[in-house]
Amino acid sequence: MYKILDLSALLLYCAFIFWLSDQTKLPDHALVENQDKLDHFLAYFAMAAFAWRYFAHFSVPRHWHLVIVAAFCSIYGLSDEWHQSFVVGRESSELDWLADSLGGLCGSLSCYWYARRSAAPRSAR
């Protein structure tokens, strides 16, 4: 049951990212220089958390789990940038993909660290 819920959450989040990428123009909310790179990083950091929950249902070593989630986020980011190249008013960017990949990697590392810390015996902390 939880596997289906976690898959649904991941797919809905991916659909949301796809929908955002399909918009001709997004609202300008720049608080810092290169705000769009920060947005990409944070979006894929969150995607890594959804992906971590889903892929946790498969019995693979935790370090492979980290690689799988980071790769999933990077590949989805690459496909998203390719999709954006066809949207009028939008452009594809290697730097956006790099921000996506780094966000996915950092999110994966954070989930890995949290899962490892949660699994450690209390006396080892």
C-alpha cells in the first residue's frame, strides 16, 4: 500500500515539474541573482526525497539506493531540459540541468545521511 502511495507522490511531483516546464512564462520572483538555478536545485532536492521514499521499497544496499535516486533525478532533469527546448518562450540550459543534478545529488545524500543516522543504534550516536 505504501509503495503505491510513494510511487503516486513521486509521479505527481514529476508531473508538476513537467507542467511548470510546459508554461510559456513563469512568475518572476527573483530574490537573489540566478534565482532560477536555486529554484532548480530546490525542486530536484525535493524530488530526491520523493524518489528516496519510493525506491526504499526495493531491497538494494543503501549506497546503491543513493546512486539510483541521484541518477533518476539527473535523468529526469535532462529530459525536462529537453522538453523545455520545445516550449515557446522557454530555453534549455546545461546550467539548469547541472542545478537539477546537484539538487538531486544533495537531496539523495541528505536522505542517505538521515536513513543511516536513523538506523544507527542509540548507543552509537
